[in-house]
Amino acid sequence: MRASIDLLLQRSLLLDLETGADGAVHKIGAIRDGREFRRQGAFDLNRALSDLQDFAGDAELIVGHNLLGHDLPTLRSLAPALGLLGRRIIDTLYLSPLAFPRNPYHRLVKDYKLVRDSVADPVADCRLAAQILGEQFDELAGRVSAGEADLIGVFQFCFRGATLLDDNPTGGDGLAAVFRLLSGDLPTVMGVRDTLLARWQGRACASA
């Protein structure tokens, strides 16, 4: 099953921005199918974003950590017409509490931020995000093997088409794609209802 997430990463752009207190972009890092993209120091932002768009090519998804809360809002404020903003998003920050409910922070994440070996290296952060996604996927796959495929299906149902993830219009569909790899077909509304009622039985008031 791990091969499926590796294939998904091959179809994705890994992305990370480094910004200052003023919101200006100081560094851009990306990885696409093993190739690296870097912009740092003195660079023209408009040209850099155009180059990034070209670098992304036909990537179907954008993968990163806290994309929905940081990187994409930054890009949207600076370049609202950037084509990348229409791609589906996989934000590992959103997956952490679902993959690790007893410890919402992955071992490489602390206080919503990545735990780095180097200082502010966006390409290294892209690699960390890919590693985190792989480990989150492995954890969720283990729960499927343990008989929790129905719950994974609920996660897919909840994220599919979700549009209110930090105002990103495709924020939910990329996350739903991860759960689809694990649970298969999208469950029906009644299927989700039955799953939740079964899981809540004895844990919540049935009449309130």
C-alpha cells in the first residue's frame, strides 16, 4: 500500500516558503519528481513565481506542511492569479491529529512547525513534509488493517469538496485523495451515519 502514496508524491509538487515578519517572501523551495527548485537571497519575486509555475509543470497536487495556513495565503495575497493556487492540496498539518490522535504532533513537528536539522532551508522542509506524509499514511494504513477502514472512509467523506479550509477552494480534495487510497470508494451519507452511530454507541447520549 505504501507504493500508492509514493506514486501520489511523484504526481505532486512539494512546496515551502520562508517569510519574514513583514510577510515578504525571502526563500522559496520546491521539489518535483526528484528535481529541486530554490530561490533565496536577492531575487525578483514575480519572476521567481513564474519560474515556480513552470517548474511545477503538470503536478496534480501540492504537498507541504501548513500550506493552508501559511504558504498558500501568502501566495494568494502576492499573486492571486498564480495557476498553482488551483491545484489540489495535501497539508500534512491537517493529517497529523487524524493519523496520531493521541499525540497530534508528529515527531518531526512541534508547535505546528517542522523540527529542522538546518536553519530555514525550504527544500529540506519539502523533504521533511514528504517524510511526514509517508509516515502518516503508514499509520493510517495500519488502522485500516486493524479494521478501521470505515473510519478512514468517514475522513474521506468529510474532506471531499470541503472549501472552508483557510479559504482555499481545493483544500479538502487533496486530503480526500489520501484517504481514498486507503478506503476506496466514497461512503454514502447513510454509511457515514451508521459508522458514527456505531462508534458513538455507549460513548455519547443517544437522546440528546
